[in-house]
Amino acid sequence: MFSKAVISFALAGSALANVFITSPVASSTFTAGQQATINWQDDGLSPNLTSFGASLVGIYAGNANQQTLLQTISSSVDVSTTSSIVFTPDGTIGPDSNEYFVRFTSINLKDATNSQFPAEAFSAKFTMTGMTGTFNATVQAEINGQSTAPIGAPATSTATGTSSASGSMKTISTSSIASNSGSQSSTSTSATATKTGAAGKVGITGITCFVGAAASLLGAMLL
């Protein structure tokens, strides 16, 4: 029981970064060609949303170590002043699948554990329907590698805090954003894998070491 709790805590804390995505969640379904909404809030951890700042937001597929951008939702949105984006999913980016997730990539903030990579935040994987595309070989290979590198936050995770500026945050539509889904329509057949630093992720080896250390500490306390 203790080890399971530690693993859950490690995954939840690492996957959320400091942008807590409240939609989509694991039970969400987006339909191609129909408006969908992405919502987020501050998770109460440091750094705050102001530090995360302007971010690239997109729909991806892959695993914790490698992800491919399938559709750009916003090329630059300030997550500290905006809390929601309304956009239209592009049906050509892949097939009907539950392997999609949203990634926020900070334009200016670096990952606290590896400064050569940007700070990132991930949603849980969710379902997209009404799709007409396919995953190319590179994307499918990344998806197949997820058994050892889970992506996204647990479905039961909740934010530990909310942004103090939430009352003034607004919703925007991709119709007012220069880079929208139309510019990514060809990625379903020619997407190139984007290597990341797995920012915001804990690998299986890291979790195992963490659990082992915690178990040893617990054992010492019980002696």
C-alpha cells in the first residue's frame, strides 16, 4: 500500500508541473470539426503561472520521452492572464484514438531540473473521434513506447491551489491566434518526432529508487 501511494504521488506531482490542465481529462472526448475547450489553472506550486508565461499549446501523441506535435492550438498564449482556449480539432492529424494529449511548452521558462529544455505541462491522454488521418510510423513507435514512460496526469489528480488572478483570466479562441490548426494539417503523414527532456516526468527507474528509499526510511522508523 505504501509503495503504491508513493508511486501515485510521484507521478501526480511530476506530471502536473505548475500548469494544472482541468480539460481535457482522461474521460474527455473531442470531435473533429467541432469546437473544443482547453482549461487550466495554477496548481499552487512554484513556479507560478506568471513565471511559466507565454506558451506554445498543442495536441501531441507519444510518450514521456518523445512527443510529436500534431496540431498547434496556440503559438503563444500567456497562461497567467488566460485560463481557457476554444479551438477546432483538425480531423486529419490522426485516427480515432485515445492516445492524444495536450502539452504546454513555456517559451521563456526552462525546466527546473534540466535547463537545456523548456518547462512543460501535460494533460491526461484523451479521446478524439471523427478523425480521418493516421499516425505515421514515427508517431506510432512513440506511442508503442509508452508502457515504460506514461504520459499525462492521473485522472483523479486535483490541483493543490488556484491562481490568485483567476477572476481576471479570460478565454480566447484560435480564430484570434495567428497560428491555428490549419497550419498543421499535413502533420498526420509527415510529422517529425520532437525530442524533449521529459520535463515534468519521472522515469520508472527514478520512481523505483524513490520508492526504495522511502521504504527503507519507513522500515527504519518502525524498528
